Amino acid sequence: MFLHQKELQFEAKPDKPNPLIAKYLQELIGGQYGEMSVAMQYLFQGWSCRGEEKYKDMLMDIATEEIGHVEMLATMVARLLEGAPVEDQEAAMKKDPTIGAIISGMNPQHAIVAGLGPRPADSVGNPWSGAYIIASGNLLADFRANLNAESQGRLQVARIYEMIDDRGVKDLLSVLLARDSYHQNLWAQAVKELEEKEGTILVPSTFPRNEERLDIAYDFYNFSEGDQSKEGSWAKGKALDGEGEYQWLSTPKVEGKAPKLDPVTPKMYGTPPEK
Amino acid sequence: MFLHQKELQFEAKPDKPNPLIAKYLQELIGGQYGEMSVAMQYLFQGWSCRGEEKYKDMLMDIATEEIGHVEMLATMVARLLEGAPVEDQEAAMKKDPTIGAIISGMNPQHAIVAGLGPRPADSVGNPWSGAYIIASGNLLADFRANLNAESQGRLQVARIYEMIDDRGVKDLLSVLLARDSYHQNLWAQAVKELEEKEGTILVPSTFPRNEERLDIAYDFYNFSEGDQSKEGSWAKGKALDGEGEYQWLSTPKVEGKAPKLDPVTPKMYGTPPEK
Amino acid sequence: MFLHQKELQFEAKPDKPNPLIAKYLQELIGGQYGEMSVAMQYLFQGWSCRGEEKYKDMLMDIATEEIGHVEMLATMVARLLEGAPVEDQEAAMKKDPTIGAIISGMNPQHAIVAGLGPRPADSVGNPWSGAYIIASGNLLADFRANLNAESQGRLQVARIYEMIDDRGVKDLLSVLLARDSYHQNLWAQAVKELEEKEGTILVPSTFPRNEERLDIAYDFYNFSEGDQSKEGSWAKGKALDGEGEYQWLSTPKVEGKAPKLDPVTPKMYGTPPEK
Amino acid sequence: MFLHQKELQFEAKPDKPNPLIAKYLQELIGGQYGEMSVAMQYLFQGWSCRGEEKYKDMLMDIATEEIGHVEMLATMVARLLEGAPVEDQEAAMKKDPTIGAIISGMNPQHAIVAGLGPRPADSVGNPWSGAYIIASGNLLADFRANLNAESQGRLQVARIYEMIDDRGVKDLLSVLLARDSYHQNLWAQAVKELEEKEGTILVPSTFPRNEERLDIAYDFYNFSEGDQSKEGSWAKGKALDGEGEYQWLSTPKVEGKAPKLDPVTPKMYGTPPEK
Amino acid sequence: MFLHQKELQFEAKPDKPNPLIAKYLQELIGGQYGEMSVAMQYLFQGWSCRGEEKYKDMLMDIATEEIGHVEMLATMVARLLEGAPVEDQEAAMKKDPTIGAIISGMNPQHAIVAGLGPRPADSVGNPWSGAYIIASGNLLADFRANLNAESQGRLQVARIYEMIDDRGVKDLLSVLLARDSYHQNLWAQAVKELEEKEGTILVPSTFPRNEERLDIAYDFYNFSEGDQSKEGSWAKGKALDGEGEYQWLSTPKVEGKAPKLDPVTPKMYGTPPEK
Amino acid sequence: MFLHQKELQFEAKPDKPNPLIAKYLQELIGGQYGEMSVAMQYLFQGWSCRGEEKYKDMLMDIATEEIGHVEMLATMVARLLEGAPVEDQEAAMKKDPTIGAIISGMNPQHAIVAGLGPRPADSVGNPWSGAYIIASGNLLADFRANLNAESQGRLQVARIYEMIDDRGVKDLLSVLLARDSYHQNLWAQAVKELEEKEGTILVPSTFPRNEERLDIAYDFYNFSEGDQSKEGSWAKGKALDGEGEYQWLSTPKVEGKAPKLDPVTPKMYGTPPEK
């Protein structure tokens, strides 16, 4: 059960309206790694959690914080759209080339569909999708997904930070950068904790390793000409999982044969066989 | 530039046809974390690589291997569909309840659209989407995405392994399990290498930290009642990034005010103001 | 800003596991008119609200309630999936035709992707989409969207209620039916209030009517042969907007000409003109 | 069965080409509430209609009219694209900043994919989706969907009307505004007729109310701090359905317990339990 | 402008209800190559037609016929769903394994969302998408798209024809098979006519060939080991376009260099360069 | 199994960076008819091939070539994005209107998400979709799909060729134009070969024609007023399939009746019947 408090956790006021920045911030609301994604991802992970209570509680803490992040960004976008050049645009464009650029660069759905409000979509207008998120029931796997999400997220915030000049927006981005820093620390920490507890870095840790092809489980195959890949730490030495030894093969192992499929019933009307 | 060799790297032959297993394997072909996803993700990361040659070469090696994985699974699906009960289904269903279950459980597009061949889609029929993948230009961020992808991927393979009885399919899954083991080792190793090189676990490592709100960059906010989240290693002690000290706050910090949006031009025809 | 309370608002326990019911309930979680849709729709409407405070507050109240509904359904789905026949399915199918039907009817992603947890998707597996929702900045328009959403929602709950036998699930559905009843009352009431305040049923109420083609604003055109449409209350009498008089025309008015497009630059390489 | 008449019902000629307006009009063709949506929605409702003939006939009348609306808008877009600055754009941009703004603002698919013709997509390029529409088999529910669609539709037309200066386009928009007015009247009227006939405003009207939790069917729960929501007409007095009495509760009722999920088979390879 | 006639062009009555067949027929309504696709594709091609009137008229003739095909199939699906086992399913499943298979095989949205009516979606539930269709403004290109669509369409109808036993449904499929035959003839004929008129088989015919790399315009590159591809009619002899001579190269020509991308501004926060 | 060679097959270097051209080229990477589509389409056709080896080999040859085309375009896009005006945009816009136009026209995801790299998406940002491609198991059908894809593809390349001024990009487009020419020749040739072999132009060729409604298999129905469609070669004379005789009917044949659906169980809660 959730409760809503009217205050934003942090302030969300731009120095002045700017519909291009509003378009950029949509990536942080409804993009693949935006706040809708992390909120929903953590919620579904929490709701699926069959493990220890401290992980479930922590997931719900962060998930709930992230819904508030969507709120701050949605508010910021609404304010950035105030005063956008939406009326008699042709006349306005002729007067001033900068206004022309703003009109042509603005997301038209911000005006036509949302009446100068935020959209559940990314910076090019793709609607947010449930396909962005994962909740697998395996926390080590999912915490890696979360660490990735917060890494991509902070990266995108940092980029927008450099693209814009508005101090008010930058102040909110500073907050998001800090929270994404903490969340990277947090997920990396929780990953470390679980790896230690499960005794391996491999997900899933409990699958019996003798049922996988262990003889090929430490091979690097050189599928792309050139052997620079040999220089990496993944190419030789003790594997991180503590069990095997990496080896770099200049030519990929081949065991299979060229596949030849059998014909199926002619009632599927595939290409008829040669007579 | 790519070249194709006729042999499959590993064999892909089921003991006998089984359209339900064919449906499951689609998740590994065209699902969010299937082989199309990892192949495309590594390709775009390689093609975007502006950094050291060994990473680019390594990305192209693995990417190229993964296209071959799609091929093995596609071949397996084609063979699992041979002999599927596609003709005069009503009559067939009446004769045998197991056939009835197979008919009703089979993916109808395997017959109608693909004529008993594989589909670029997942186990419930969603077409594969470019929205599944990421190539950000920041390798540390992207290698975390890759570690996640291989973790989710191996988890899904392990689950299907337990769901089925077919030895031939299991043999291919053993191969995939092993390769996903290696690729988890590899990405974890590469992540470690980059973290050490960049001197921090935070992505992006070069963003000036004094431009983020450092005062809130180590706080855990207790947004969900109950304080079990306090028990985690993320709640106190030195942060993994080596700079701050985690702290757990029983009540979230609040700095913002309740937002009140200004009206916009009446020409957007929002709700008219109270008179 | 949001807070999370551990208790579910209402209980979410099935009598016994049942993966087919789990599949059905996904429609109520991630379908076009599921709880994710109403939660997100009301949130974005609230965040875009530039009008009176009571509407904004009310939107946030209901939105926050709905996030809790997603939580209850997600929990129910997780419990319905416990004990699903996921192992050695071929052997299990042979033993019992009912198990066979369950295996073939189950959503395979519930096992493979979510490890027996809920998905942010509908009953056939389409991921939830931001394209399902609307927040236009015009409350009368949006409250009509909401009334529709709660109507479709209650209808779907009622249908599932009849399809299943599980008392525990039915108890939760009884709750949802009641809340959807209230929310239908609420949105219908709010629509009535706004229509009275704005003095018309037309959205948007403030567009100057002399700039629309008033001469055709009350015409019913008989585009489909047969004249039963003439019997409706929309075909004659005073219009609901209080301004015009409905009229039924047996033949649609035609003012336009057959369109003939001009050629464009040959550099677009359309079909070359006849010589 | 359908027939096509060459004349457009109303004229569709812009004063002069303008690719930015062409981009805007795409929202009215292939957006969530564009003419493709209403045409398809009414067609599927008509085709699913198991009720009285007058509703089916009426649905087919309006649906057929709406296909003609798509035609008028598609024609208008084609004409707005004539003469668009598609050749040697770099040179053209340098000559004139207004042309620069047009080039950068234009939808590139209008040139590259459609050769200066209309697209089955919205103003930011999302392809039209069957997920936009509903046909539930319950006319009262669906007529509410229709009333919403015509409300959002007229709102969007009104906004574009203000954004542009072209008289020819505005003339067509005046027609659409008028037809959307009529269709709002029509659906509101049909809703009223059905509510009176079914004797309640609740959808579905025939579900036995004693099987829902009537004790919570009139409660407003204050989930968002602040009590402005108490001021609405939905908070006290006789409910619109004529049966209950609204009540406003300052604190949400809580009946459930904090959910704790049972473990599932270890073969799903979720997080292993603590030892 | 369109008109609707109540009669179906051909009868659409199944022998008896069957929800599995209803699920199959959805592919023909809302699949990639279903009737919604051809209807919409021909409409947009007609509306974009800047060429000779006979092509535009023909496109509108066929497009309008296809809307009627959607109607026949939608009606058939509605009838196939009558009497589906939607109530108290658990009890029903226990009684009869065939009913069990039907329940688990049925598309749940047919009941829950559509109340036993058709859906604008394919046989696995993907909503129809505007991304399925093309209207490029070049008729030769588009008629090839149409020939493909009618080929895939007739193939899918033929497959379903063999899968089912219902005579009534088969009668409608016989009609569709015949119409798809005609439409294949028609598009192939129109393609031939345009190729003769334009004097080449190459689309677009008017692009100056000296601006393409003519020296590589007739080469087959052997990218996949094995030289069976050499046996095809595409490997030697006069090219179909009447200009060049095919040649088969055992090794692909290579002109390019290994790409090495330049670094970009550090403000994009990509991977930092090696020191 | 695939191998990667570092060299690009052809060079991919623009004269100078240009983010607008980068946006256009995305259509050729991830659009409906871009290189990802043809690569994936030919791969799945090859993997599904149950027919003669020469077709399978040829499909794999071309598919593998096309993956290399994606690589060349991805490299070109990365280079076109170097030096894009991504920093302090507001200041930059004020200085120079051309830069303003570039900023507002640029795809924001090129900077925010990809850090100045390519995206698996089209020119307006829609992610590439598995729904774009087909592999039906019937080669004649699929080769027609391929001929269409190469026709649309070459058309789009030709259009972009005219839109831009950059010689380096044009050089790569010249290559693509030539390869698309060859591939059109190739698919047309293969289609011809198969048509001759199968003895008909109809797909599928083996469906017994007496099970289709032959009496209506050569009729053109005049569904759109005006009889210009009568002038086409499809309207009279021997049909291309060599069996029937085309005929043009001024009025469509009508055999069906107006459909009247039966009521379904009241438990689906459709509109209740009139009393």
C-alpha cells in the first residue's frame, strides 16, 4: 500500500521555460533507463521477492523513492513547457530564427496531446514499455540489472547536464546524479554481498555445474580476425568464479555439422520439393 | 565484414519433435535476453567503440559467436516443429488428450506464419525489439548491461533445462549454459578491469563529483515502513566507491515544496480557470 | 513524494495455486485497462494539473490507491504460480490430461522469465505500454477517459469472476469490483460537476463555436445502408449541448471534389509520369 | 461490405505547402485519438454488436464516416508536403534560416519512406497500433470510450487550429471540430439512453451487486496528504448510481497483511534460501 | 468517402463454435499479412498516388474490398466464440479433457477484453501495427509489396484451411483463397505493366545509373562457405535488367579499411581514454 | 557459424560530421526496410530452408553480406556524429541560426543514449522490430518479400542521396544503390526460376485449386465509383497464371446476408438484451 505526500523530495523549478530541454528530460522519465523503468523494475522485483526480508524491504524503499523521481521530472517538464511558442507558429518563426528552431525542435505531442504537460514516453516519443524491465526471481541476476540501470541512468543525466545551460534544471540533475551514485554503490554492494553468500559469481549459483559443458566453459573463441582480444584479463589466468582457468583459442572449436532440415507435411505448403 | 561457415559450432538435434519445447526456445532466440539481443547489443557496442582496440576486438568476437547461437537455436526450433499436429486438428484432439494439449499449447504462428520454422520473437510471440539493447559509448556501463544479460540468459536456460525431458535439446542447453558461464566471467572480469583503470565504481567516472549533490550521495532513505533495509551492507560503513560513508535515514529528507503549476495560454484549451 | 506501507490494503490469497488464473489476472495488472494503466494515467493527470487543487488532490489520492492495487494483484499472481507444473513436463503431461492442459495453457514467461512471479504485461503477454494512457491537460476530457477506464476495468473483473472457481481470488475481485464501482461513480460525478461548471458537454468548452462549421455540427449522416440509426435519441430533438437540434440525413452531405494530387520533385523517385 | 466514392466529403486543400503542419496533422491520422483509431474502434464495436440493431447501424454509420476523415487528412498531408525542401538540404539551410528550421523540423520519413505522402503514424512517428482501441461487447462501456475519444480528438484539433496560420487547413479543421462536436453529443446521448435503460450508471449493470464488497463501494480513501479532495461532489451525498452514500475517509481502510511469499521449487533457480 | 452496405459480400458462418479456430483466424484479421494490413496498405497507396488515375482507382477498388474482408472475418470470429467454455472453467476442465485443452488454448482476451468478439490483433495477441504497411509513392515498389502481401496471405489461408475441419469456415477460406489468387494475378500483372512502361525492373527506374557503383552492380559475393549458390540463375548470364552480366565471385571484394573511430568530446562521458 | 573480418567491405567516411544526415541514415540501419531487416529476414529464411541447397546457400551469402552493410552504416553514423553541437546548446543556438537548426533537428538519443553512436532504430527513433520481417518456409513467397525489400530499400537510398551534399556519404550510398540493384536482379531472377519450376505464379502452387472458389478467382470488382480501373491489364485477357480469364465487374458480386450475431452467455456481461 502506498501513500502520497504533497511535497516534492527535492525542488523542480527551471530558471525559465525551454521546450527543447523538456524534450530531453523525457528520456529520464520514460526512456529505457528512465525513472519509470527503475521504479517499475524495483516494484516488480520487490513483489516477486521470495527471499530474505531485508532485500524486499530495500527494494520497496528504493522503488518508492523512484516514483517520487518521476514526479519531480514530470513537474519540471510541465514548467519547462510554460510559454512555449505554440500559437500562430508561422508568424512567430518568421520573426526570429531562434524561435523557428525551437518550434521545429519541440516535441509536437507536448502541445497537441498533453497541452504542455509531460508524457509517459522517451525523448523521441516512444511510449514507455513494460519490455524495458526485468524481475526474474533471482536477486543476484536482478541486482546486476539494477546496477546497469543506474549506470546508464547516471550517464544520461550527466550528458544532459552538459547539454543545457539552465541552472534550475541542473540543480535537479545534481540531485539525480547523487542519488544514482548512491544507487550504484548500493547495487554493487548488494551484488557483492550475494556473490559472497552464494559462493560464486555465476547466476544461477545452484545449477549443478556438471550438467553444463564444463570443458568449454572457460574458452575465449577468436571469431573476429585480429588477436587484440588476447590482451584482456579475460583471456588467461584463474577465472573470477574461482573454478576454471581462462584460455584464448585462436580458432573457434567446431563440433556441429552443417544442418540439413527434413521436409515437413506438404499441407504446410512450403516450397515443393524438386522432382 | 562477416563470413559464414556452414557447420554449426555445436550440434542442434532434438531426440524427437516437440512443439511446446519449440515455443519455450523462442525465449532464447527472440526474448528480451535471448541470443538476438546479446548479438545485436555486442555488435552495436563494438561499432560504437571509440576506445582501446582490445575491447572492440573482444566485443566483435563475442558478438559474432552469438549470431551463431541464434543459428543453432533456430535450427533446433525448426527440427522440434517437424511432425507437429497441424492437420485436421479437431479430429486429432478427439483421439488423444495429449495431442489436444499440444495443439492448444503450440504457438499458432509457428504453423500459420512460419510453416514450421523459427520466429524472430519470444515465447509468447512478442517480436524482438531494438528497445531491448543498449550501446551507450561508455564501456563500463555497457559491460554491466552485458553481465546482466548473460546472467538473465543463463538463468532462463537453466529453467528450460529443468522443464524438459529431451536429451538432444538438453545437450545444446548444456553448451549454452557453459558459454553463458564464460561470458559472465568475462564481463565481470572486464568490469573489474575498467573499474580499476578508472579508479571508481561510479559510471561515468569522469563527471566532476562536486557538481553532484554529494551531501545526499550516500543516504539510504527509508521510504517503506519497517527497517529491515538497515541490515544490508549498503546501510553503513565505507562506500564501495571508496569516497563516502553510507548512512541509513529512518525518514527521507525533504527539501522541495508542493508543486503548483502556472496556467498556460488558454489556446491550449486546458481546463478553464475557476471564475 | 510517496511512502510505502507493508500491509496490503486488502488480502490477496488464493485457495490454491492455479497458473491459468495467474495468466488471466495479468490482464488486470498490465492490460490496456489494468491497474498499471489507471495508476499511471491518474499520476500523469495529477502531475499535469494546472487547475483547482481539489482535482489534483483527488487524482493523487486515487492514483496512489491504484499503485496498491497493482501490488495486490502482483502478490496474488505470485501465489497462484506456486506449485505450477514446471518440471519434467513431458512426463507430467503423460500422467494426467488436466496437468497437460495446464502446462500448455500456462504463460511460459511466468516460468522462464519471471521464475513464477508476475509480469508487467497483459494476459497474452504484450508488455504494458505508455501508449495506453492519456493526460491531456483538460480535466473534463480526461475524466471521461477515466470513466471509460473504470468501466472497462470493472467489466473485465466481472468476466474473470465468472470464469474461475477459486474463492480466495474471487474475494479480491469483489474488492476490485467495489472500488471500480466507486470510481465509476466518482468520475461520472466529477464529469457532471465540470460540465455544469463549464456550461456545456463539449470538450474543449472554450473553443469559439463560430470557428467550427456549426451548420454541420448536429447532422447524423447515414453512411451505412438501412435507417435503424434514425431511431436513436441522437437523431432528433434538442442536442445535449443545449445549443443545436439533431437532424438525421438519409444521404451524407458532400462538398469536396475527387482529389488529384500534384506531382512532386522527380528527385523523390516516385512513379515517373506517363510520357 | 463497403463502397468508395471518389469525392471527399469536405475539401482538403491547404493555402500552401508546409511540412511542419503535415507533421502535426499526423497526430489526427495515426495518433492514439486520431481518425484511424475512431474508425477502427467503431468498426470493431459494430462487428461485435450482439444487441439492438439501431446501435449496430449507428456504429457502422459513424465508422464509415471516419474512414472518410482519414482520407481527407491523408490528402491534406500529401498536399502540405508538395514542395518541401528535400533536395541538397545543406545548401538550402545555409541560404535561409527559416528553411533550415523547416528541414530540421520535418518528419524525415515523410520524404525517405513515403516520398512526400502521409504515414499511418502519429506526429512523432509512432506507427498506429491496434492497442489504441476497444470493443468490449458492452455498449455502455464502449460508448464511454467513444465519448472520451471524441473529446480528446476535438481537443487536439482545437490545439492545432491555434498553432497554425494556413486558412485551407483551418477550414478542414473547422469541419472536424463540428463533427467531433456532434459525435460528442451523440455518444453522450447514447450513454444517457443506455444508462436509463439499464437503470444504473455502473458497467456492467447486470453483475449482482451482493457479490461485490458493497461495504467499501462508496468510500473515498485519502491516500495523498491534504484534504482538498473532500471538497468534491464525489465525497459526500447520494451516489450517482442511486444506491449508496459517498463517504470520505481521512485514512485508508486496511484489512490485508504484509505479504510473505512461499518459496517455490529450487529448479526455478531463484535466489537460494539462507542456510 | 466511403459507404457501407449491410450484406457481407460472402457468407461467414461456421458449422459450430470453436474458440481455437477463432484464435487462428485472428492472424488473417490483424496479423502482419492479414486483411487489416492489405486494406490499410492499399488505402495509403491510393491516397498517396500522384500518378495515373487507373492505378489510383484500382487501388481504391481493392482497398475497399479488403475492408469488407476484415468484416467477414470479424463476423466469423464472433460466431466461433459463441458458446466458448468461459464459465467455471476449473469444474469444466475436470469433466472433459477436450474442454480442458480448449480452455487452455483459447485466447483469454477473446473472453476478458472482447466479451467473445474479434480483436484487432494477430493469432498470438500482438496488436495490429501501422509498421506492417508501406506506401512509398513509387507504385512499382509498392505493387511488389502488394504481390508479397497477397502471397503470404494466401499461404496462411491455405495452412489454416488444412488445420481445421469446420466446413463453414472452410467455405469462407475458399473465397479468400480465390480472391488472393486474383490479387496475386493482378499485382503481378500491374508489376509487369509498370516494368515494361519504365523500361527496367529496377526500382527506382529513374535514378541515373552512372551515380551508382556500376562495377559492383552485378556481382554475387560468396560470403557463406560452399559454392552451391553458383548454381542459381542469378550467378551468370545476362541480368534481368537487360544491362549487365551476372558474375559469381568466390571471395567477396574488399575495399574498405578496418574502421577506427575518433574520440568525441569528453562531455559525452564515454569511456575515458587510456593515459 | 559466423566469422568477422575487421575491414569494412567498402569505405564509410563522411566528408565532415553532420548529425542531420546521421538521423537520416538511421532509416537505412533500423527502419522497416533497412539493413537490419534484410539481414535478419534472409537469415531466418536460410535457417528455415527445407528445400534445395543452392537457395539456402544463396540466402546465407546475402544475409551475411547484409550484416556487413549494417556495420558500414553504423560506422558512418558514428563518424557523422563526431563534433555534433551537444554542449551548452542554448549559448550555441544564439550564436548561429544554422547551429540552432542542427540542434533542434538532431535525434536527441544520439547524444543522450548512445553518446554519439548509432542506434538500432529508424530515422524517427522507432526501435527495430522483429515484426518487420518474414520467413514463411515458402521460398517463392519469401523471395517476393525480398524483391520488395530491396526495391523499397534502393528507393530510400536514392532519396537520401538527393537530400544530402556530403560526397563521402554519397560514395557509400552509391555502393548500396549498386548492391540493391544486384539484389533486385537476383530476387527477380530467383522468383522467375521458381515460378517456372512450380508452373504457376500463384503462391502456394500446390494448393488444389478446386478447393478454392474458382468462379470468383478472376473477377475485378468495382468497389470505388469510376471505371478507370477497367483500363488496366488486370481487367481483361488471359490471366498471368495461365489458367483463367480476367473479368471486370462494374458491380461487386454479393452472396452474403447482413450478419446478425447470436447472444452469448450473460456471464460475459455484454449489453443486456432489451426486455
